[in-house]
Amino acid sequence: MVEKDLKKGSAELLILSLLEARPRHGYDLSKLVETLSGGVVRFHVASLYPLLYRMERRGWVKGRWIEKLGQRRRRYYRLTAIGKKVLSKQRSSWLEFVAAVKRVTGGQHA
């Protein structure tokens, strides 16, 4: 399991990245993060939904209740134009950070 602080620092990036492809509901986001990370990163309901609500208040995502026949009502979130800009900035920052960490921990020191 990933350190709590590491997950906290990357949670927004993970959620925004998954919403880039298409709208998703919270449970779908949670399961997708767990599956794609090979079980290394997991979101609990107690932390995922407050994160989605914060992102919605900031205007990064937009939620909408959808009812499907035979299923319970779910809130689907989609990326907004502001969210796309935030995602782009966060991706750049994350890639820069990962490259810097690799340089420091790569084993090739002077």
C-alpha cells in the first residue's frame, strides 16, 4: 500500500486523469484506481467522496445524478474546462517531480 501522504498528494491527479476519458461515478473511479494501480492505491469512500465534492466546488468536475433502469441512482462526474487545465498543470508538475526523484535516487552519483 502506498504511503498515505503520497496518495494524498496524487489523488486529484488520479481522479482527473480517469475523468479525462469519460464521465464516471465514484465507485467506478475507486475500482479503476485500484485495478490500474495493481492494488497499490485504494480509495475508501470516506476519502473519495469528500475529494470529489471539493473538486466540484472548485469547478474542476461537474456532477450529475443519473438513474438507469434496474440500477440505483448514481452521481456521474465529468471533467470541466477548468479541470482540464488543472489536469494539464498537475501532469506536468508530477512528471517533473518524478524525473527529479529518479535523478536523485537513480544510483548514478558523482
